[in-house]
Amino acid sequence: MMDTIRELEALRARIAGWKRDGLRIGFVPTMGNLHAGHHSLIELAQRHGDRVVASVFVNPTQFGPNEDFSRYPRTPEQDAAGLAAAGTDALWMPSLATMYPYGADKAVAIRVPGVTEILEGAHRPGHFDGVATVVARLFNQVQPDIAVFGRKDYQQLAVIRYLVADLAFPVELIAAETRREPDGLAMSSRNQYLSPEERAIAPVIHRTLLAMRDGIRAGRPRAQVEADASADLHQAGLDPDYAVIRNPDLSEPATRDGSFVALIAARLGRTRLIDNLEFEA
């Protein structure tokens, strides 16, 4: 049976008991409104740990002033049922006051330099400060041995890797592959914002990523591949913030050989979607 825990003292008591028994704690942090992609993270955590804790907390500090914090869907009962069915051992559902005792506007904040200032960071100033801040707090509360994050949020994963290394968190990070719908669209809580017409268009993002990969493999100049990708997205009815090829560390490639990642962020109507594709040239 999954326990739903709302008080920090109770969470720490449960974790301490598991650790006294020598059990390895896996952790999956989420903002709720869960889907099959999230449940696959639970399954991966189960393969690497003895007990799995999932958190559901819609974090206000990672939303900008014009972003969708107020309309972000809250489905706590549905989330709890899905996590229990997936075999989660404990659901951590902290209140805003538990997460930010002095208020979100007066919280100690964490800034990860460099990787937070490009791509998503350039288009969503302060977003990754909020991500780093809440993840650090969750790690302190849960004290996991492992934590699972999805590869769909590629830059977020890079930020958290930096955070863990620089602050010496004793947490092993595990990256989960992106789960996709049959037509290639990456699973996301934001997909439900799409109208039926927009939902039919959205898979062009994944098709464009595949075309970017194929263009680089064919030896085409990176600048041309990126320009063609943006043009294809525009033609399909999307408004791209970026469509780029980067090294795995998100720096700009200096060669045409090796490992790369194609990344896209684009708006479709009122909904902003992101996706990426890692590949070898």
C-alpha cells in the first residue's frame, strides 16, 4: 500500500526507518498531472532501488510572470491512484508552506551558472533557478540514494547534474528515455492544452528532429539544417523559439563527428512544447 505523506517529520521518519533496514531509496520528483511517461520513471526507480518515493508539488518559483502556473492542471486524486498502481511506496505531497517556510518570494534560491543561460534559460529567465532551488529542497527532504529524471527535459537534466556535482549531493542520477505517443509526440502534461487541430500538427516536432539528425548525418552544414528546421516548423503552423544542434553538454559543435543532440522549443497556439533527440553523426 502506498502512503501519502504531507508532513516533513512523517516523511523523514519513514525514510529513516527504511534506511535503518539498509534499503536503497529511489526518488521521482514531479509536478503532478501524471501520465504514462511519469509512471515509466517509477518503474525505472524500482529497478535501481528498494523503496520509491514520488513527490507531487507544483513549484511556483520556476514559472515566469507570463507563464501558466495558475492554469497548470492539478489532479491529485488521479495522480495518487496512478502512482499507487505503478507500485510507488510513498507519495510526498508538501504544502507551499512546507516547501517554502518564509514564502516563495523570500526563499533561499540557487542559481546554476552557464548551462541555465542558454536555450530554455534565455527564453525563460529565472526558470532554472526555480528548478534548482526546488530540487535541492526535495533532495534535502527525501534524502534519496537515486533520483530519476526524464530526458525530454534535456537541459533541466544538465542543470540538475551540475547541481548534484557542485553541491556534492550523495544522489545517483538516472536518466529515463522519453516516452512517446504512437505518432511520435513526446508525452507531456501540456499536450492536453492542445486543441484537436493542434494535436494533429504537434508530431511535426519529432519529425523535424529526425530530419535534423538525418541532415547532419548526410554532411549538410549545421546552420542550414537548423534554418530548414525552423522553416519547416513555421510552415506547419508552429512558432519556434529555437531548433538547434548541440554537443551533449549543450555547447555549439566544432566538428561534424561524434555525439549530438537536436533540440526544439516551439509554440503551437497557446502551448509551448519542447523535445529533443540524441544521436551519433
